[in-house]
Amino acid sequence: MNFNFNSLHHKSLEKLTLVILLIGLFVIAIYFFVFKIDWIGVYSNQNIDNYKNLSVLTETCVQCHGEVKGFSPFHNPQKIGCASCHLGNKLAKNKNEAHTGMVLIPGNSINSKQTCGQTSCHPGISERIDSSLMSTMSGVISVDKFAFEEINSPTGKFHIEKIGRSASDTHLRNLCASCHLGNEKKEFGPITELARGGGCNACHLNYSMEAKNELRNYQSLKIEKPDSALLKFHPSLSLNITNDHCFGCHSRSGRISTSYEGWHETSLSIEEVKNNSKFRLLQGGRIFEKITPDVHFEAGLVCVDCHISYEVMGDGKFYQHKEEQILVKCEDCHSLEKLEYMTLSEFDFESKKIAEINSITDEKRKFIKVKKSNTPLVNTYMEYGRDPKLIGKQSKKVYDLNSPKFECLGTKSHSSLSCNSCHTAWAPQCIGCHTDYQPGTEGFDLLVNKNTDSTWVEYHGEYFAELPTLGIREEHTNGRSERVVDTFIPGMIMSLDKSKYIIKTSEIIFKRLFAPAVAHTIKKESRSCESCHNSSLALGYGRGKLEYIINNKIGRWLFEPKFGKVKYDNLPEDAWIGYMQTRTKNMATRENIRPFNVDEQKKILTIGACLTFHDSNSKIMKSSLNDYNSQLLKLSSQCILPIWD
């Protein structure tokens, strides 16, 4: 019998090859099953770029943390791994080695360039944030230095992390310096009313209820050597930016967050408001009273429905004051003119990415364009090409963006008024401020988070929730000057005893500076004509009795202030100017802001005299909106205009 050894040899090799191939496929299947790698997702997800050559496939982090849930889709570790955020040694099999160089809380400004802002994730944004006002606090610093007379005007470019130890710098360190994005978040947990800083986390960190409960239970165990492998719910990082994210910092100073929701600060104690739903106790102990909220808040709109990423994170430029960095204006959504719009193909990269995350793909959709920056409001559209709409990012409701009434912008007399000047319902105000240096009293340096053996303290006067004072903001753009009537509140009416921090001096610094106020308490109805033309508070004289008196056919305005005069300048405690007086220097926290001059006061009060006898809705008063000078020529013999002594 003859055997074909060559044929047998080939068949054996084929069987052996098949066995080896099957074993290889089995090993690969087991590997992917154990490590739960989404191979297709890694390759096919077009929303995530440059995954470090699929380094996620070799990360050993998942051996201990593979069951963790709660991630947003774009930060899923099965797609981008763990080390892309937390760094560490992703190839090490030993726990201590794997955790070498690990960042527990990525996204803080101190590590954001290596974590969130790395080239393959969000390049360039960390640098923008570093130069934004929410990081630099430049305006806060310049105004404080101006108040302390360390600089000659409230201008200049400063950064809170570079301030020194001067009197104003120490004042900022003791009272203000925590409210900047560079302030490091060092503890796990959600953003709260007491949250300050945290870099990217300040806006983008969200804890689910499961994550909150698990963290609370974990912390209650008081484990001597914490083991994060016990945690199965991870907080998410997303575009779910709520008003709570803004509240921590913006419920201070101008109190924008509290005012927007209709809460006004009081001087009441906890005992005085116990079990009273009209009041709110903040986590820091301050007590607020419920009054009128902003009409946008009542409709369900959140901060980021209006404020875009280039405002919040900055655009890479270094600004001196917030109004320079703010891009969106009321007129971008509410205009008598035809709104400007743009399509998806015209978007900048960042806006296009935000649209993509929100599944906005309609190439024909017309988005409202922010005029100042030529960037889109991604949550808007023009219905039928003409009717502007806004979609709430939280509420998901569709809102009509109504045009203002003709009286707002279509008349000569009101053409210089800002939207805020008529539609601000109230503004938080405080007068009689005093700041004092107390050597030997224990304090805290908010910039370096250390105790100090001396400190600055501030005392406040009475709180008010009233209509703001009106004044002039002068703008100079492209060689043109524009005069705008806008809203202001006392920035500081303050005395400062230099002998407390400078030896051998008895000098007292006194400042009466008003500040621009965008109170975020907008109401649909405009304030009354009388609240401007017949109000001492609106004109800058302070609270009191302003009355038009006619005696022997002679009309005069008389003003009796409510508060006593301050010895340093002989003006009422809450005033910006004296009656029929003006100021020329050291008037405000900005160089381009001033109270009404005497001529402007006379014109306002002349209308006020007419309003004493004519209803604001009467034909003659409405006619004066467009033809004021002609109306003065048509006065009857019964009309008595004021004289000015």
C-alpha cells in the first residue's frame, strides 16, 4: 500500500492552523469581554477626535473601575479612557504605580491644560479662561485699588493671582478673592451655593442623585485609606449648565443670581424668619426676602439661554471690565429692525460643536446672530424666515422673541435710553458702607486659603430693593460718541481710615462712587414716566421728597432728603449728586460714567412739572416724545414751567 505523505502533511498543517486561529479569536473575544471595549464605538464615533491612537484599549484602569457609570456620552471612558482626564500611569498593573501622577479632580485651572485642555480634547479653551474676567477679576481689582487711592482711575489690567500685599490687595484677599475660576476645587461633591472656582467644573460638573447618595454614604464610612474603587457612580461633565452653577459667585457683589430669581438680601436673623416661606436662608447664613423675579426667570429661562460660551469662557482677549466681555444685548433678540441671522455652515468651530452635541443638524435653519461678535445664538431660529424664536436649554419650551413697543426705540426723546433704564423692576442697593482694618484679629486669605493674624472687615448700611438711579454712560466706538441713559446703584459710599493700616497718618479716604447696574430684574412693563421725571432717586439726589410747588404763578422744585448729609462732601448719605449740582471727577467705578449734568436735570424736571398736571398717557405727553421743543412753544397760559434759582 502506498501513502501520500505530502498530502497528509498538508492536511495536518491546515488543521493546526485552524486550531491556532480559533484559539486566537477566542482569546481576543475574552479580552474584549473582560475589558468591555467598544471597538466599533472607538472607530465610528465622529464626535470625538484623536483618541491617542486608541490608548483606551490598553488602559489597566478599567480592571478596578470598569463598572463605573454616570458619564456623559462624550466623556465615556470606553471611548476616551480614564487617563485622558485623570492622567496617571495607564499601563501599570500595580495600583500605586497606576495612580502615580494621577489628578483626582481634573478641570481645575491648575491642571486644565493637561486634562480638559489637552490637544486631543478642548485645546485653547484653558488659555481663554485664564484671560477671562471670571479668572482675572481685573475690574474688581482696579476699582478696589482706585478706592484705596493706589491708582488714579478705575482702569487697568490686573489678575487676581498676581496681586501683592498692598492695602487694597489685602482687602481683596480677605473679602473677595475666592470668586475666581482659578480657585481650586479640592473636595469631591456637586456645585453648591458655597462653591467658588473649580475651573471647568464650575460650569460643567453635574452629580446625579445616585452619585450624590453614593458619595454621601462613602464619606460617612470615614475610611482610613479611601478607596475610590468602591464608588460606582461618577459625576458627569456636560453642557447641562444650570443656574445653580452660577449661583455661588453671582449671589455676591451685584447679587445677579439672587435678584434674577426674585430674592432680595435682608439684615434679618434666622430667628426672625423661622418657618416663613417668604424668606430664604442661603447656605452661608444670609437671609433673602422673596420679591419680584425677572420675567425671563418666570418664563423658565436659565442664564445660558442668553449668555454664550464666548462671554462665559472669554474669547482670548484680556478685558478690564465685564461690560467689555459681555457680547449679547437685549436688542439681539428684541428689535424693531430685522434681526440678523446665519446658517449652520457659517458657524465658527465652537458654535458648530455645541450645535452637534445638541443634535442640531438642519443646514437651512436660520439662527439669530449676536451683532457684537458675529457668533450665533445656537438655541434660536427664525420661523418662516421672519419670526424669531428661542428654545430654552433647560425648559425645552419655544419662546416668542417679541419686538419692543414703538415708544422704546421709535421716538426721539427715548432713543438714548437703554432697555434696562425702563424695564428694570428693582435693583439691590446698600448705602453707608464702611471698611475697617483690624490688626490682631484672626482672618483668612482667600487667595492662598490660609489663616491670617489680621483682617479687613466690612460693615454695611441698610439694604434696599428699589428702582435704580439713572445716569449717563458715554461710549466711544469707531470715532463716534454715543450718550446712553442707563441704570446705576451706589458702588461705594465709603469712608476708609488710613491710620488703621498706615502708621503716623490720620487721613480719611472718602469715596462716593456709583456703579453700572444690570440688575437682571427685567419686567415686561416699563417703569412709569413719573418714576423717572418726578423721582429724586432716579435723578441721583437720593431718597426724599421731591415736590413741584406753584406759588404766585411761579413754579419751583423743592427737595427734602431722607438721609442726613455726610461731612466729607455735604451730600445726603445715598446721593450721587446734589440738587441742581454736577460732578466732574471721582464719580463712578468707570471712567465713562457720570450723573446727569445741570442742563439734563432741568430738562427732565421740566417734563416732570408737566406730569404733575398731565397724565402720562395723555395726547400732549405722548406728542412730546417726538416733538418736545415744539410742544414747549404751544403752552397755554395756564401752564407754568419751573424757574431755576
